[in-house]
Amino acid sequence: MHTLKAIFAKSIHTAALLLVLAVPSWAWACPTCKDGLSDNYVSAYAFSILFMMIVPYVLLAGFFLFIVVSYLRRPAAERKELSAEELTNLALKKAKQGIPTQPPAFD
């Protein structure tokens, strides 16, 4: 069975190599490497690279902005920080209800 896989893999690699050698125009990976490109194509290619570099940062900034705006839209009473005594009382109330207040410890 192992030899059959090796033979199949070699035949696939050989077929791919023959296909690339038979049709060399398909082998060009970089569009700017082809002959006869005008400045419009080169600038469009450069613009697409810049677009792909900028989009992840724009998405992250949008997500961060969404979180900040969502937080600031909450009423001030909900946003107030609890004192240590209030946090203790809240934890005790949750413990009486059987709600865990801390993640389980894994040893």
C-alpha cells in the first residue's frame, strides 16, 4: 500500500511538471513579471497589495471602536466600579445561589 501511495504521488508530481512545461504562460506567478504590462496594471497591482495590508488594521480598529462605544452607551450606574466590600457581597450572594465566581483550578 505504501508503494502505491509513492507511485501515485510521483505520477501527480510528474503530471504537474509536464503541465507547467507544456504551457509556460500558466507558470507566471507574478503578474508584473509578464511582458507588456502597462503602468496601469502595475499601479493597480501595487494598490491591491496596499489594500490587503490596510484592511486587517481597519477591521481591528472598527472592532475596538465598537467595544468602546458599546461601553460608553451603557448608563453610568451600570458602569460604576464596585468597591471591595460591594464585590465581596456580590460574590457571597452568588455563592449562596450556587453560581461560581471564579474559574475552576486545574492542578
